[in-house]
Amino acid sequence: MSRSVDVALSLRARDLLRNLLQLSLLGLLVGVACWPLNLIDRWQDRLLSLLPAFSGQAWSPASLALACSPLVVVPLLLVLQRGILSRGVGSGIPQTMTSIEHPGQAAALLGWVPTVQRAVLWSMASLSLLPLGREGPVVQFGASVAHALRRRFPSWFSGLGQADLLAVSAGAGLAGGFDTPLLGVVFVAEEFLSNFSASMLWPAMVICGMAASFSNLTGQPMFALGTVGVEPMQLMQVLWALPLGLLGGVLGGAFAKMLLAGTKRCLCLVRRYPLRLGLAIGALLSLFALVSGGASGGDGELLMGHMLFASPDGAELPRGLGVDLLRLLLRVMGPVLALATGIPGGLIDPSFAFGATLGQVVADQVGSTQLCIALGMVAGLAGATQLPVMSVLFGVRVAGDQQLLCGLLVASVIAAYVSRQIVAKPIYHALHAITSEAAPTTEPR
């Protein structure tokens, strides 16, 4: 009897070890797949740093060419999306959601062709300084790696069905894209699966941890923007979190509502007039960059870093109520225009950026700059996505001060609740519904 028990325990231990190794390999491959996108994101920041808002220098021929690059690149992207790169249209998250709900479509939506095409489109958009994030492509990259491994080794990942495997790997893509393991785990539970079951969380933790470890091979600071140095008492945090959560919820809800309306409208316009629509949107984004000195461009990480901390070269962003309000308007409208056309990207960084700008507007009137910006960042993201837990984790990760946790929690929950009164469905699910309805008459988005 004891021998049979020992054999059973040995077999179980071997199976657990094999499963752990398989999950670790999956996480490693997802992290490596995300690394090129992270590298391009850093190149974007280097290009942005040449523009007057960040360099403190006057316009030069090179910086003017950079600011006006959307006028050329956006029409080109829309024409490519209607032609040879048509399978790379869309952020990547709706495609992943469709593959989770309907595994039979995963081959068409997560294969190497749409994955490479989406990477090409997003890279072109990022290097032309369009105001886009990257969670869409990295989420789809994660799911694509899992889909390829499951097809090659169907007996791997025992205990995980196809849908669950795609979900946790998509979260690992987010972890790899932002070097934030818990962010990926929570995104899986809060957005894809709507539950926090141990059977999903444990594999997700392994995969997300490995993905984050291998996605930044050239190294990245532990806290992407630095560490906020304020230490306000919790009551003071809550007092500021209440109005900023309310304002962030209204602003995030309005952003989501405009993005949904713009996406519906552009589905038709892109099919009929890709060149004309691209020229119009490219001209607007170039104008935004010229008016703001470049502060309206890129995903917003460089802008937030300059808001929170002094620039290493001493350059300071232009300040003042009028300047801040204009920057806020452009940081909201720019991502709406770019994302509505189906150009691959994401809204996490852009939402964080307009939330930070909202916090800057408030701080310029009342003080407490770093606290207001940090609370505004989380409120903007929670208002846009209606994902308060993910927003808090992301806020702690990029700003690095857990002492603000109380205020961040209050601001994010209020913002998400207020946004839900403006937009009934969370943004990713609403975009998924729009693209699913359009699927019979358009290429896969």
C-alpha cells in the first residue's frame, strides 16, 4: 500500500513540475515577444524628447518634421489597413476576446499573419508619435503565443481549457508590456474572466511573472515614472480623491463615449474614404502637436514624467491654467481620433496621461502637485476603463508610492462608478461588441 502511495505522489509531483515548466516557458516566450514593442516605445520617448515641450528648445526643421509626421503616416496607415495589412486592424483586445469566446476563430484572429501585421501598424503609428498606448498589441501577442503553443503541443497545460489559456496568456502580454506582473493577473480576472478563482490565478501568476521578467531585456526602472515623494495623511488623500475621482470619472466616461461613437462612425468612413479620412485626422494630430509643442503626442509616459518630476536637462513644461486646459483637451481628443480609425494601440497610457493632466489643472489652482497628479492618473484610467483594481495597481507601479494607496483606491472606485453612469458597458467590452457587429461586412478587426 505504501509503495503505491509513494508512486502516486511521485507521479503527481512530476506532473506538477512539468506543468510549472510549461507555464514558465509560455511566460518566457510571451515576455520575449513583447520586448520589441517595449523597445519601440522607448524609441518613441527619445523622439518626443526632441520636441519643444520636452527639450525646452525652439522649433527646428527636424522637430517640425516629427510633429507633422502624422499628416503623412495616418493616411498611409489607413490605406494599408484597407489593403495588404487588413488583418492587423484594431487594437488586439477585441480580437482576443472573440477568440476566448469562440475558440474556433482563434486561428484567423491570433495567427502569425494578423500578429505581424498589427505589430507593423502599431510600430509605424508609435514612431510617428501618435497618441496611442500599447496594451492592445501586447495582449494579442500574449494570446497568440499561447495559441501557437497549444496547436504545436496539444497535451501541454493540463487543467487549462483553450479559453482559459488564451485569457491568462493575454494577461501575461499586458504584464510583459508594462513590466507589471500583478497588473496582468488582475486584468485577466477583472476583464476577461470576471472572477478571481484560484484555478486561474495561480497559472496566471506564473505566466505573468515570467513574462514581466523577460520582456525588458535592456532593463527598465522598477517604477516607470519614478517615485512620488509626498507623504500626506490618509484623510488628506481621501479629501482630494473625492473631487478628482468625480472629475476623472466624468472625463474618462466622456472619453469612452466619444471613442465608441467615433469607432462606429469610422467603420464606415475608413472603408469608403481611407485616404481622405487619414489626411483629415493626420492634419488634426499634426496641428495638435504644433500647438502643444509636442505635448499632445506619444503615449503620454514622457509627459507624465515631466509633470511629476523635474526634467534631467532642466526643461520645464509650459504652465498656466489656459495652457493646462488646452493640453487636457488635446490629450483627450488625440487618442479618440487615432484609436477610432482602427489603428492598433491602446488607451491605458493615454487615459493615464489625460488623468495626470487633469490633476495638474487642479494642482495649479490649489497646490499638492504630485498628490493631485497621482490621484488624477488613476481616476482617468478607472474612468476610461471602469477597471478600478487594475487602475490602482498600475498607479502604484508607475508612480511607486504605496503610501498613496488609500487615496488611489477611493479615486479609482468613484471614477469607475461615475463613468458607469455615462457609459453602460466597460470600454473594452463595448468595443468588442462594435467590432463583432461589423465582422460580417468587414475584415477581422
